[in-house]
Amino acid sequence: MKKIILPICVFICCSFGFSQEDLIADGNIWTLHYMVIDGNTINVTQPHPSNPQYHPGIEFLESSPNYYEFYANAGDINVAFNTSVSLSFTPTTFTAENPGVTLGSCSTNCTLEMQYLSTIIMGNSSPPRVFTYEIIDEGNGNKTLIIDTPEGNKAVHGNYILSLQKFSKKEIVMYPNPVKKKLHFDAKGFSIEKMNVLSLVGSSIFETKISTQENSLDLSFLSPGIYFIKTTYKDGDTSISRFIKE
């Protein structure tokens, strides 16, 4: 029996260490990409209006040995943080015993501040708040951090900043996201050649040509999870979009 228990314990300890280390990643700042609140997807593609270097997101750090904290900002004056007690971790969760938000007057990104700091971080349940998290390796050093709240809302981050130029050039709107059956899309007047649904590891699940009359994909056959759609336009440009399948 001991021979069985020991490898399992080693596996659990290694998984915990890797997940926590990857989350903190030497002060890695996770930039907020989008949120899903009450089933509605809220894209975050703009930095602070008056300071382009200030991007909404969250940072985890070990401020002293075995004492862990986080700081989340929404590109304005206020910051969310955990008070008094160290964060605790498992390979898939982190617990904030007593989250709080500074009380400065909001001036610009007030809606985003309420959504991210109040709805995602603070929530409407009594502390402690247990968040589920998952880190996805996209390759080329890019990673995605997905945080799920106790209320079922979601905040998706990256260890990189989204390209504003790329989004302004070709931005496809997809809805609903999360999707159960049909995913509708609006290419904003750009002509689409084809769409390719990809798994998290980048493998192709299926590819389809898109006619000018089409504006939806039937995704009812997909298993629940997170996927990417690579859209190829008739002029040769491509864009990548994420969606969640319920």
C-alpha cells in the first residue's frame, strides 16, 4: 500500500508546485483580455485612456517567505487585494480570505472597475472566496490564465498584451459566448474565406468554407471547454478568437 501512496503523493506535490509557481511566475502580470459575467462576454482591448502603459489585470506575488498576495487593477485609481491573511493554493484553486478594494474615486474606467474589481474579485458571497484557476500554454511563451469565481463568472487573462492594431484591423464579433449550439459571428464587413476550429493545443478540429450568406457555425457536437477559431479572410489576413462551449 505504501508503494502506491508514495507516487501519488509525489505527483500531487509536483502538480501543486508547478501550478502555483506558474501562477506567480516571478511577479508575472496577467493582463485582462475578457470577462464572462452572467453569460455575457465583455472584451477588454483598450488600456487606460490617459495612460497606454497601464493595462487592467492581476499580479500574484510572494511578498515574504510563504506569504502570498494579489493585486488587481482595472486601469483606474482603485486596486483589489487580499487583506491580512496569505492566499492559499491548491493545483486548481486559490483562496482569498478577505478581499478588499481601495476607496479612491473612479474617474475613467468606472464600468470596467465595477465589473472586474467588484463583480469578479469581490463578488456577492461572503469571504473566504475560493477561485478556480487554469493556466493554458498557448506556445511561443504565451500563456492564458482563466479565473472562475464562486458565482460562476469568469475572467480570462494572458501573460501578454493584446495587439490593439490587430483588433482594430480585423475584429470578428462572436455570440453567444459561451455557446451551447450555434455560434453567430459578425465580420464587420470583411469577407471571410474560411474558419478553422482549434483545440487548446492548436490542433484542428474542423475547417469550413464560409459563404457570404453564412453568419453562424453549428458547434453542438463539441464537448464543453475552451476553443479557438482561426478566421482566414479573402485578402489573406487571419485572426484568432476564443470561445467557450457549454
